[in-house]
Amino acid sequence: MAVTYIPYQAKKLLNTYKHIDGGWFWNKYSAYPYVGCQFGCEFCYQREPKYLPYSDPDDFDRVIKIKLNAPELLRKELSKVRADLISTGDYQPAEKEFKLSRHLLEVALEKEFPVLILERSPLVTRDLDLIEAINRKTFAAVLFSTSFADSKTAKRVFEPKSPAVKLRFKALERIASQGILTGMAFMPILPFISDSDTDLETVVKITSDCGGKFVLAGGLTLSGYQKDRYLNLLTTNYSKLIPKYDELYRGNYGPSGTYWAQIATKVRELCHKYGIKDRMSRWIPRGPLATNKKIAERFFLKIYDLELATENEYKTWAYRKAAWAVDELDRGIEGIYTAQGIEGILAIPDIGKQLAGEIETMLKGWQK
């Protein structure tokens, strides 16, 4: 079916999140020039109507809205916020004609904002000159996403219009060769379809061989229209899996039980085997807030450890609230500790005695 482009003048572009995406992509902002996606992956959570201004959710991959004034909006909006990591870049086929993702990178470079690009298309390598320039000035990272180890049957069913998986790895290799932080976002991993030990190891091994520094594993979520569409596709192509999905999801948004912790733990072990990480390094700004960001990063990584160990949720949330509190301080925590000692740390909201002690240990260790 032909794709329709609808150019328009957007009123707003920059999304600012209450909290950073701690432990995953680390971004505080996002800005994208297109609405809808021509790749149209069948499992994409953005097929849910709540994410798209379409009366017909099937228009997700056949009607693409083009924010013609995206660069001008981004320049104006970035002038009003503190520099932090911004997720941008959308290299679906529309980008070949409109080049808006490239223009957004130009604005990020001009405004000295660090950039994260999460992409399925090798077209992103067209803008490697800008990505390198941003990385020299602040920071740039490029992640390639996949749900499969190759482009065989499963990919043809679930993402037939996406670029071949081998082309994504080739693009990752080129990005890595230029010294840009890159890795694979292996997400969503489809239960009983792309979660075999062979699939997991293949993705991790090729990422490492191509110079990637990490593999982030993410699970499949199912909700509303997207869930119905996905399960209908399963019924047609993998009907024997329906009872397994019913048992695994039990009507929930994500997999129940310890399924996901087991998958993510396997990916962690494979990453260790091949000398890469299962988490992405965080961009740390210069200045007095740098230590805050480092401490928050430690806590966010601890949260992921606790989740894989299926620890008590109260403990996980204690670390999460503490990470947010430290990350969002407008004063340097080193200065607070120097002036007030442990009592100053305890005065920060959501920081109890145990976590204050952990922060004190980190600060003393870095001061040596």
C-alpha cells in the first residue's frame, strides 16, 4: 500500500521527561520529526492509539506526518532548558526526502546538547559527519535495534519492511570504527520466537565482533490494539504459541513470573563472555553536578541488578527514589557533604541512613 506524507507546522517538538530514563538510555529529552513509522513493525508499542493522533490505528505505517518546522522548534526549545541527553533521529524512508533528522542533529551540535540515536535503519550512517562532530563537542551514542538474530522467517512475519538485520550490524560496525559509542538494543525479544539460547548468543556475539560495547535486552509488552494485532498475527503464523502467551502474560502488560529476569540474566552472562556490557554508559556533564550524576548512575544500575534478582519491590523503589533525588539536585552533593557531612546527605528527600552511608562511601572513595 502506498504511503501518504502529510507535511504540517507543529506547535511543539521537545519532550521533557520528569525523570531521566535511568539504567537504560539515560535521556532527559526526546525530539522526533515524524509521526508514524513506515517500517511498521507488528509488535511496536507505538501502534497503540494513545501514542498516535490517528482515528484509524492502521494508519501508523501508511500515513506519515512531517513536522516541517522541527529544526526551528528545537532550536527555540533547547534554548530554554539545561543541557542533557536528547534522544532524536528518525531514519525511516521519509528521511531520505525531508532530511529533518539531519537538521535536528545540526541544531543539537549548535546548542551543544549530547545526543542519543536509537535506530533500525543504516541510513543513519549518512550523517556520521554530524554525529562525530557532536561526539567531539559533547557526547553521541548510536544504538541499533533488532528483535531477531537474522532476517529469516520470523523477521519477515513481524517486521517485513524494516532493513535487513545484517545491514544494521554492518552500520553498527561502521559507527564503532569511528569511535562512537554504539551497541545493540535487542528489543523487544519475542517470547518463544526470538528468545532461544542460540538467538541470544548470536546477537551478543555479532555485536561484540562488530565493535559494539553493549547489548540492552528488552521484553515484549502487550496492550490494547497492539496486543490484539500481535496475537492475531500469532494465531495465523504461530498458533501453537497462543496457549503459552496466555500463560506467560495472564492478561498483564508484561510477562509474568521470572521469565524476563531469566532472559535478561542470560544476556548479561553472554555479554560478560564476549567482553561487552549489558548496560549503556551514561553521559556525565562537567561541573559540580557531575558527581550527582555518577552516584545516580550507580543507583540506577543497582536497580537493574535487583530486578534481575527479583528482589523485593520496596527495596527496588527505595533505590529508584534515591536515584531520582540525587540526580535532580540543583546543588553538587560533594559540596553538601563537605559542608554538612552525613547529615547533609540525610536531609535530601528519599535518602535514608543506609543509602546515605552508601553515598558517603562513594564520595570518600572518589576523594582518595
